[in-house]
Amino acid sequence: MPAFSSAGRVAARLLRPRRGSAAGGASGASGAWKKAALRAGRHLLGHVGQVARRLGLQVSAVLYLIFAVSFAAEGYRGWAHDHQALHRHMAGGAGLT
């Protein structure tokens, strides 16, 4: 409930007419609205930056995993090929020299 009351106070402060201004508070309120819009924009861009950073980390982790699995599979294929060649060589009756 305090969030609603503070939001109401902020809105009342932004919308009340300023004393001493010729336009009845239009210049003071527009400055406050501009400041609020800039602050909200920075806040939004901060969140967008966090999301982009997390997404970049996840994409790089997936790429790393794909490379690791492909290198492991290729290494196993090479080992299996060499292992079979060694057994074929040993089964032929010739010793290792």
C-alpha cells in the first residue's frame, strides 16, 4: 500500500502549478516530466542491457558446448580408428617395431 501513496504524492507534485511562473506551472512541470522520462529511459536501458548480457553469455555457453562435443566426438573417432588399426596390425602376427 505504501507504493500507491508515494506514487500519488509524486503525481501531485508533478502536476501542481508552480508559483511565480507566467504559464501557470507549465515550465516547471515539463522539466519534471522530462527528468522523469530520462530517468525511466535509463532504467529501461539498464534492464535491456542486463538481458542482452545474459543472452550473450547463454549463446556463448551453447557455442562452447557444441565445440566441446564436436571435438570430443572427433577425438574418439580418431582414437577408435587408431585402436582398430593397432588390433589389425597385431592380429596379422607382426610385432610392434
